[in-house]
Amino acid sequence: MPNSSAEIFIDSWRVYEKVVAHNYMYHDEFHTKVKIYLEKKFGTSPINILDLGCGDASGINSITENITLNSYRGYDLSGTALEYARAKFKDAEYSCILVQKDIREAVKEAGEKYEVVYSSYALHHLSDEEKQKAFTAIYSTLVPGGVFIYIDIFRPQLESREEYLQGYITWIYSEWHSLKDAEKALISNHVLENDYPASEDWMKKAALNTGFYIFNSPVNFHKHQLWLLEKE
């Protein structure tokens, strides 16, 4: 896998912010569903969260608005994104640790136990073999009753990686109207070089083989999916 898997975040964070702001990858829909799920599951009980690929922490801030946090630990490769995240947490009344590190290393060292492990659009940079190793490490770091909240891109079972990526790039150029051509080209290059989406069938088998209980069928928006994987 190329070493530049976080290139778009390190060199062009504003482009990614633009993608999120225009909701091209359905962040709003996923965050709403996760927020409802967390509030129902944990109520006001204090929880510890591990965030793999935390970016500027906008996602976690959105979904934990009415949740009591005991601690938060976030990992990301982008120093620029982590600086934004630190600004968001400057008034936090709970333990907050932000670490600049590859998520493959992050899952090995997280150490503590968490009620929630959250990852949004990060693990698709890993091969399927690396994803499976990450799932195993995530499962180990969850407390019984904890949940792995996983948002990412997925391809149909019979579609190759190359077919999926070409289709995704075509969609970017035809539907992401607020981006300039140079911005679309930057994202497209990142996708071609770094994205390794798993198939939904592979994902289901990997989750079950790890020991997770699949809380519900994945929430799907145009090849972007939300999985709620619980540790019983």
C-alpha cells in the first residue's frame, strides 16, 4: 500500500473540509443515526472513546453532543487536522489525548478499554488483511457491551476494486458540483492511489469471525455504509 494514505488530509485539508461541508459523503446522515444510537445505548453514563482517523474531531463532537465523556483518545496522521481538533477540545472537562500516528500502529497501542471505538472513512486505506487485524485489535480493546462504530466506503461483491474506483471517480466529477476541477482531480488521485474498499460480504464475514454482533443491517448511502458492531 502507498505510504501517502493520508496525503489529502496532510496537504489539502481544506479540500476535505469542503467535501464534508457539502455532505458529499453523507456525514450528516450517518452522524444523526449514530447520535441517536449512542444516546439510547449509554444515556448519561460516562464513556471512554477511541477514535481511529479522528481528523479535526468534527464527527465525534457532533455525535457526542448529549453524551457524557470520561475520556477521549484520537489518532490521525494529519498534524493539520489534529491542530483543529485540539482547538475543539481546549475547554474539555475530561481526559483528551490526540496522537499523530498511523492507525495501523494506533490499534496496537491503544491499551485501555473503551465503551466506543469510532472510525469514519479511515480503514479503507488498509488491505483486507490489515482490516481484519484492526478488527481483532478493536474487539480486544472494547469492554463487554461496547460498540465499534464503523463508517466507510464498500463495494459490491462482484465489482472489482478498479471498477469501483472508476465508478466513484465518475460520480465525483458528475455530482460534486461545488468543487473545482483541480480539487476533484486531487481527490480522484488520492482515491486511485490509496483506497481499498472491502466488499459488504467480506465485511459481514470479518465482523462475525472477529466475534462482533452486528446490531443491524448496515445503513447505506450510495456505497457509503455505517456498521454498528457490538461486543456482547
